[in-house]
Amino acid sequence: MDTLLELARDPAAWAALGALFAMEVVLGIDNLIFISILTNKLPQHQQQRARVVGIGAALLMRLALLATVAFIVGLTEPVFSVFGHPLSWRDLILIGGGAFLLWKATREIHYHIAPSPDDHLFEGKRIDTIGFYSAIGQILMLDLVFSIDSIITAVGMTEHLPIMFIAVIAAVLVMLLAASPLANFIQRNPTIVMLALAFLMMIGLTLVAEGLGSHVPKGYVYSAMAFSALVEGLNMMARRRAQKNKAQVSSH
């Protein structure tokens, strides 16, 4: 308790909390996009429940990982080398998570552009629906990748576990509040789905590159995502204006 009171009186601790919270929220955007696309494939009555259960379970997993922060930091130690390049468990997790995102996004993109739901490259299996527990499992699997990366980054920003716990809890609560509005927005705007899948592919490539030792500044990635979202927003405004003008002409 004394430690918490000391941190509450320390301006540096508040600055670290704000920075960590902002970082967790930004990193959570990737997760939210994936959760939105995934849960929109569930039956209507299961979608909200899947978001709450998935994000709630992800919060518990992040808190459990924070409790073993020393072990998580140890994942950065090299375990073997490939062609002279050392790889750690963190690198392998990032590569695996990035490859999963690339596979998932490619699969979804092909489904959306295929002439019919049954005409695609993936063993003739339909992908327009998904099971509830399968969705939860995929949400947790991807969150594990992002959690390990964010915790290792957080350790470099502060050494105080209470600050990490508060930042993670606050950021996940923001994710929980934003999950349904974002999912509904994506569902109402089909062109956003393709843009979101393109984001997932870019994030997947970034994770693989990070795992292979090529550092990609997060600022560049999120700036590109923000610019693309802005352009798509302008396109949506232009389409709505054109539809409104067409409706007015038709009424006359």
C-alpha cells in the first residue's frame, strides 16, 4: 500500500502510466480489428457475447503474463540460430503470430472476392461462419502474441508492476467499450472489411519482420493505417453525397 501511495505522488509514475496506457490502446487496435472481423462471422445472438468473453479472457491472460514478467523478459534470450541469425522464443512467437495473421487475412480476402462462397482455395471449406469456441480460441491465440510483445515493451518503459497492471486493465476496458461499435461499423460498410483485412496483412508482415530481426517502427505502420483510413473515410463521404444527390434528382 505504501508503494502505491508513493507512486501516486510521483509525477514520473503518472507519465509512465499515461504512456503505457496509450501504447496499450494503440496496440489494441490490431486486436480489435481482428476481433471485429472474426465475431461478425458468428450468429447475431453470439457476437456480443463472444466479444465480451474473448476480451475478458484476454485480460485475464495479460494479467497472468504480467505476474510472470521475469519469465516473459527471459523469452528474449536466443535459443538457437538459423543461418547465423539468433532466434529467441519471443521471435518465434512473433513469427508464428504474424504467419497466422497473414494466413487468416489472405483466407478472408479470397472469400470476399470469390465468385461464390464455395469457390476458393482452401479445401472447399466454407469460411463465412465460425464456431463460438473457435472464435474465442483464435482471439486468445492472437492476443498472446500481442501481449508478450507489449509486456516486453512495457518493461522498458517502467519497472513498476502496479503501473503495468493499471495500464493493461484500463486499455482492455477501452477495447471492451469500442469492440461492438467498431464491429457494427465494419459490418455496415463492406469496403471497410477489405481495408481492415489489408491492415491485418500489414501487421502480420510486421510481426514476421520483427521476429526475423528487422525492426519496423510502429509509428510508420500506424501512420500508414491512419492515412488509409482517412482516404477511405473521404471515399465513404463522397459515395454518400453522390447517393444523396441521386436521390434528390430522382425525387424531382
